[in-house]
Amino acid sequence: MNLTAQLATLRKQTDGLSRNERAKLCCDAAKHLEKVGEHEAAAEALEEFWPDRNEAPIMDGLDDPTKGRVMLRVGAVIGFLGSAGQTPGSQERAKDLITRSVEVFEGLGDNVRTAEARGDLALCYWREGAFDEARINLADALSRLGEAQPDLRAVLLIRAGIIEENTRRLQSALNFYNEAQPLVDKSEDHVLKGSFHFEYALVLRRLAAPENREDYLDRALIEYAAASFHYEQAGNQRYQALVENNLGYLYYTIGRHKDAHKHLDRARNLFSNLKDIGHVALVDDTRARILLEEDRPADAERLIRQAIRGLERGDEQAILAEALTTYGVVLARLGRHARSRELLERAMEVAEIAGDREGSARAKISVIEELTSQTSAEELAAEYQAAVSLLTDSQDPTTARRLINSALRVVDALMPSEQEEPQVELTSWDGFSFKREVLKIEKRLIERALRDAGGSVTRASRLLGFRHHQSLIALINSRHRDLLGTRSAVRKRRHHLFSKPRKTRKTPKPEDGSSEVGGSQPESDAVTAASENN
């Protein structure tokens, strides 16, 4: 794509036209450039009416409908650029301009433009983590559209699904995507198609993780492949990078860490070339969680600290809260418990202020999981009760499983321990075997560590002071095989990535499952990819 040539052509097309006509052409060009992920070029297309990016657009001589279009496009571009550059206050500026455009279109009785503007306004609220406000705007937008704008309706349905997925209402998200599917199938918009496949894959991935459902994982891989194809057809490198990031996490969940790192390398390189600070930080968060699972907490700490530095500059508080939770977990694994607690408490606060109840709950669960020994039983119970109240509407099986495991930890903490340390039950020296008694104590210590670690051998090995978890695995396999049942389920190695394709898409239903390290999955949403045509 030759952006310089496109912008030069735009300037030639606007020669000799009225100011209103020039504004309309510039808005159309900017909108197209947004769709292909070229946000900087979109800003350049609007330069005649928005010469100073720190100021409001200049709309002298424009009629009301055109003023509304200019405000909408400038507001949308500010939101995109602010997200990429993590520019403070950018989403508020974007919301102000888009809200003014909504007022103009409502005054004109233009329901289609109003719906489009409210859809873009929802993006700004989504970036900030204000999911309820995003829902309100999307519901209003959908209520205004009939059957005449199928592509725009599909965009809004996909965005509504993204909000539900972000708040872990997975079945609700699937309902929106299934409603959008027939509209997407009829569309010729590659970005719209890519966005649909991308988001559907993300929900399948979230549903697959708890039970290691290979059929869901295979279908998610197919959906990601479809998304990548359509984004490539549209020439959108930014959204192709989003696919690479999410593929990295998907491969991590099936234990293929080498493949995961390859995809993350590609994603980071693409985002770095695009100077997209926000998504670079997101990729680093993803990799930090994988490094943590690889028993490399020091490397994870360096990376997540770097990611947070980038995210703290911007307005995307829900993403920042997730990164803070990851950082808190990493420091807990490094034994820096006081600082870990500070970060997890900050994550709770940031998420709650943003309106991300689920994000706050995940931070609270992480306190129970990672700081059990450093937290009183009463405090653990209080954190658990607060998490339950925040997760009332959650449909995420991973979070549900983590909540169940946390309940067991809290109950264990509240119950008085019969004996704090293993004791030798010796009534006579007859037949005494030192080796046998040592093995008994060893078994009790391993059993207690596994219980406190929720069955995780990696965590239990740290509690016992082993430098490598393989040492504990070898000990259990050789001397305490009866403890194998107390370990977390080991993911079965996959010999085939893809199962037989199905002829029809069946709607998966959320199922309960086991927990994942570090909380929720730091994956991208292609919410900005679902762009619409006028």
C-alpha cells in the first residue's frame, strides 16, 4: 500500500471542490485508512480540517451534517492514536468530539450516523474499561438500525460480543457473534470478516482452556487462520499482529512454548514497526505469563515491568490492571511478598475505578492463590467474599475453577491445623527404621506443599526450596507414587493440531475447568478491526 500516493491523490481530488465536499472526501479517506490500521495516515488525511492535533478541528464554513462527520472522524482517530501511543487523556478527548457528533446526528434525525457514532463512542469506553457505558452505547446503536445497514449492524454486534467476552460473559458473547454471522457471510468487507473470525476464535480459546478441549482449540486455530487471511487481503498489518499475539497464547495453553514465542516475536516486531506502544506492552504481558510458566520468574519480572511502564502513560485502565496483576503474581513467585501485595491491591483499585469488576476479582483471587501463607485467614475469607460478589455475572469456566480452588484454600486456612509440623509417631524403638521414618516425614511435607500449592508441582517445589520443579517430580515418581493423584492434571501432549473440520458451526457452551497461571488471558481484541462502511 502506497500511502504517500493515496494522500497525494486525495489532495488532487479535493482541488476546486467546495469546503463541504472536501471535508466529506477527507472523512471517507480517513475512515478507509482507519480500517486498514493506518491511523497516522488517517490523521494526515484530515489535516486540512485538523491541522493541530492538540486542538479541536476547524469547522468554519461547514454545514451541520459535515461538521458531525468531521467531529466523528477526528474523534475516532484520536482514540486510535491515543491507544497506540498510550497518550494520556486521549480517550476523553475522543469521547468529547464523538459525543458532539452524536448530538448533531440526533438533531438531524440521522439514525444511521448516530448508530455509527455511538459504536465508535463505545470503543473509547471499552479502552478505558468502562464496559457498562460501552454496553449502553452499543444497545442504543443497535436499536436504531433496521435491515438496510447489514455491515454496520454486524460491526455493532461484534463489538457487543467483545464487551461480553471482556467481562467473561462468554455465552452472551457467542449469542452476539452467532447473530452477526449471517450478516458477515454476505459481506464483502475483509476487515469485517477478519474481525468476526478473530473474536470467535478468542471465545473458543477461552472455553477450551479449562478442560483442554482439543476440538475447541482446533476450531480456534481455524478461526485465527481465517482472520489472518482476511486481514492480509485487507492489507491490515496491525490486525495481523493481533492474530499473532493471540496465537502465541493459544500455543502456550497446549504446551507448545517454542511456537508460542515465535508468534509473539512476530507480533512484537509488527507492533514495534507501527510504533504501537499499547500493543507492544500487551505482547510483553503475554510473554511474561509464559515465562512464569516456564519457571523463569526473573525474566518475566523484567518484561512485565517494562510493559507496565508503557501502559501507565495511557488511559487503558482495564489492560493496566491485568498487567499489574501479572506483575503481582511474578513478584510473589520471586518471594517479594510485600511488593506483590501492593501491586495486586493497586490492580484491584484500578480495575474497580475503571468499572472492570471481573478484573478486580481476578486480582483478589491472585492474592488468595499466591499469598496464602502471608495473609491471615480472616483476610483471605474477606478477599474471597469480595471476589464472589464481583463475579456474579461471570460465565468464564476458568474463573469459576479458580474460585473453587480459592474456596478450598480459604477453608483450609480457617480450619485449625492439627499439627503445624510433621511429628514422628514413635511408641517403641523395636523395628525402628530411620530411613522409613524420614520417608514418612518427607511425604507429609510434599503432601502439605502440594495442597498449599493447589496441586501445582512448580509452586510446591518453590515452597519446599527446590530450585527446579523437575527435582520434586523425580522425587514423587521414585519414592512417593501414591502422591501422584494430588498433582494438578498434566496436559496431554497433542499429536494433531487439527481435528476433522465440521460442516456446520455449533455454538459451544461454557463448561467448568481447571485454573491457569496468573489469572486471565492477556489476549488482544480486534474491536477496532470491526469498521463499518457508510
